Amino acid sequence: MADFFEREMNFHVKAEMLKYDLHNAVNWNTKSAFNMIDNQREGLLNQENIRLFLSLNYYEASDDELMAIVRRFERKGTGVIDFQEFRKAIEPVAVNMNKEVDDHKHPNMSISPNG
């Protein structure tokens, strides 16, 4: 069981590092990335949008993989991913924490190491 948790933690750490690198890339724009996948310009991503995007980028995803992607990103139970869900899933945790602090203007929240 400990091996499972270690692998899971390593996966999440690696994913956060990749998100951080992506977010800090010079030409990265979260909205543009969302729009590249939203080929129907509905403001929502579904399995077919994602399938086409991945296919255009030389990856043929299975139905199970597409379902897993939607489940990982989608949080409202709609079966589709809106921009806010996409942003929250694709941005590194520290960026999301900063955004939530800015959004809510909560005076008692701090993400600095000193509290």
C-alpha cells in the first residue's frame, strides 16, 4: 500500500512541476489553450473536442482515457468542462491559491511560508 501512495504522490508532484513550467512559459495563455481545444466554440469542452485535439496532435485516445480526462477536470457534474474548471485543473496549485486569494480578497489568508 505504501508503494501505491508513493507512486501517487510522485505522479502529483510531477504533474504540478509540468503545470508550473507550462504556466511560466513565455507564450502560454490558458484561455488560448482552452479555445484551441474548443473547436465548436461553445465555451465547453467535451470528449469529442478533446478527442479531436489529441488526434490532431498525433495521440489517439481511447474512450476510457477521454472519460478519465473529463472526470479529472470537470467538477460540477455536467460531463463537460467549462473554462473555470479547465483553468483550475491546468494551473499549478500555487497559482490557483493566489487566484483564490485575489478573487475573494480574504484578509486572513496567506500562502507565504511564514503564514
